Amino acid sequence: ISFFSGVLFFVISGIFTQIGGGSYSDSGPIVGLVFGQIGTLPLYLISNLVSVLFVAIPAVYFSREEPISFGAAVRILKSKPGRYLMAGILFFVAYLLGIIFCIVPGLAVLLVTPIYVNKIFNTDLSVLDAFSSSFSVVFKGEGWSFVGVQILTGIIVAISTVCTCGVGALFAMPMAAFYLQNVAYNKGLLTQ
């Protein structure tokens, strides 16, 4: 989906750059960029919803204690797409602001990802309540050891990705997501 989104962006951007006066004009590249972004927005949103499945499938698996098929995961996404989009937008804005203001708050937002996604997919908490309770769970008590486990897991995923020229990420990232959900449940972080 991301590949097709990129191709579509370049096609739309190229067309509107020419309509706006060409690549050497003042407005052509800007018009192309704006309309390229607008044109690929639906594919971008779908891509983000599908990519969240890397973390959502393990969260639902450990919550229900039964295997989740891809079809079941898609049905879950279709059940409350507005909730999941709002959760993603809140997460992205918080991450972006954290990176802009000092990098460390942005990294803190990333560290609550497994807990936050679990609360979004497995509870009826509002998006804001799920976000704030995820922070309170991760950054106190047993949550700090979970932060350490996430950092070590991230290092292992990065090493396996680099050493295999990116192919290892296809296996390491989903395995890491399952492992982190398992650790979160074993530490009791998702029962709070």
C-alpha cells in the first residue's frame, strides 16, 4: 500500500506541478506537493491502519488467548475505524511534538506504544484516557523494567535488520511485537 501510495504521489505531484507552471516556476512544485499529498491521503490512512496490525494482532491475541487470523484482524479494524484513526492521529501528534521539543518526550511516546495499542483495541476507554493511562502504567513501578526490555528488544531488531539488509525486519518486528505484549501481560501492566 505504501509503495502504491508513493507511486500515486509522484504521478499526481508531477501532473499538478505542470499545471501550476512547471518545475522551474515559483508555484508549480508547491501546487504539485500539496495536491500530491491530498491525492494520496486515503492510501496513507489505509496504510497506517494496516501497519498498526503489527502491534494490534499480538495485543488482541494475548487478550483473547486465541490465534487471530488476518481476516479477523481486518474485521476488527473495520469495526471502529474512526476510533483507530483518532488514536493514531493523537499518537502521531504527541510523538511529533515530543521530537520537536526535546526528542526525549517523543521517545517516551514511542515506549508506550505496546500498552497504548492494547488499550485502544481491547478496552472501551476513550482515546485520551487510554493514552494517559498508558503513560502512567509504563513510567512507574514495573513499567520501568518494561522500558528496559523494549530498548533491548529494539536493539536486537535493529541489529537483525541491519545484518540482513532489511529482510530480517520482516520476521524480527512481528516477533518483537508478540514478545513485548507477552512481557506486558506477564508483568501485569495490562491489568491496571
